Amino acid sequence: MWNNISSQETFNECINQDKLNLFLFSHSDCSVCVSLKPMLENMLSRFDNLKLNYVDVRRTPEISGQLSIFAVPTVSVYYGGREYIKKSRVINTLLLEDDIFKLEQKI
């Protein structure tokens, strides 16, 4: 269900789509990130217009550097080339779900 982003070009293609794209910025040594990923997948599966993307900040530091992401986990939601939601470190999944629901209603 997760699309692994491995290059800047792939990331740019995803953010410019007319579809909601959620990005989880993380790495494998982050225990919070490892537990957050399946929670997000399960919780957000009801959103038909949401694509889940995973960015390993250690493998693609140019992406996280360009976006000034210095802490993991970070969740960012894009639509049509614009970032609408960004949450970092302690992520309340219920608030995130509510924010995505509200954004989905607007677009």
C-alpha cells in the first residue's frame, strides 16, 4: 500500500498530482516511525483519494533537506503541488485523520 519514494523526480511527480498524497518521512531505526506506519495505513485506508508515500530520509536526504525536515517522523500532505498539512515528531493520528477529512471535503 505504501509507495516508496527513492528520488527527487519521483517526489516531484507525486506532489504535483491532482490527488491527495501523504508522505511519511522516516527511517528504519526510528521505533516510533516503525509503529506509526501500519497505524497510518490502517486508519487512512478509508480515504479513496489518498495515496500513501514513504520517504526514507537516510536514503534520500536531498528531499528532506529541501523541505527542511530535520525530525522524524514527519507526515506531510500535498495536493496539486501545494503542502496543506505538516505534522512532526509527536503525531496525533486522530487529529491528522480529521485534518485530512476536512481537506478532502474542500477539494
